[in-house]
Amino acid sequence: MFRLKSIKEIQVIDFFEEIRDKITLIEWPEKIEKIFKEKIEINFINNLTRLESRIISVRAFGNYYKNKLSSLKLNKKK
């Protein structure tokens, strides 16, 4: 989404048709994040106390994805 300027540009390239029924990772999703009401959001955050590591946050939106996420067994390393 970095180079695309508007929703119209995104529609012209048939982005929404291309991602139907696929797992899609989107970097810089700010332009379209409000369109997707149901999704899993994964954020990688710099760990300020250990610069070589990252903190990963995973959130689900919508019942379908909340159920999917809650059924996963995630390894949490401290």
C-alpha cells in the first residue's frame, strides 16, 4: 500500500479481487484498514530494552478470526 495514493488506485489494480480467499500480508495498511472489518492484525514492535529482538502483538477482529486465533496454541517466549 506504500505507493498507492487512494482507494481508487487500489480498486484499479483489482487488489480486493486478487486477495479474495487468500492469506495476505499488507505492509502500511493505513489506507485500507477500515475496509476490512474482519481480520487478524500482526504488529512487530521494536523492543527498546533488547534492540535485537521484537515484540509481536496479534489481534483478531470479527468472530470468525477471534475463534481461529483462540484455537491456536501460541508459544510465548519471555
